[in-house]
Amino acid sequence: MAGLFRRRPGGDKTTRTPPPELVAEARRHAGGWVYEIDATMVDDPDGEVPPTAIVGGWEVSRKGTLTGVYMANPNYAPDAAGRRRDE
């Protein structure tokens, strides 16, 4: 996802609570990021995800836990039909 998000000094800490499945996924992506995808905008869950379907991402520590840094995707745009998962 290079270029999709720009990290600001100190990150962008928010009160957004990650879905439980992302907390579990973080363990498998130590030292990276996990992303929340708007499933209503993706036809194939194992296929390509358009950048506009990524709600945002959480930074993962080297230990596989979320650091609390969340970066909203400025390119996230629910499709023209207005489909969007309830938050």
C-alpha cells in the first residue's frame, strides 16, 4: 500500500476501535500494518482490493500487537450506490 497513506510524525491516534478480526490478524503481521476493508465494495474477498475500499489501517508492533496508531485512508470513498458497512 505504498503511497496510499502518509504517516505524520507521531502517527494519527484516534479512538477508532479495530474490529476483533484485525486484532487477531495483527499477530500474523508483526512489524507491519493491518487494514480495515469495506467488504461491501469488494466482489471477491480473495481478490484485488481497490484503494477506495480501504477504510484505514492500524500499525502493528514487532510483538504482533496494535500500537494504537491508526491512519484513516483519505482515498476511502463508498461507491456511488452508497453501500457501506455500518460502523
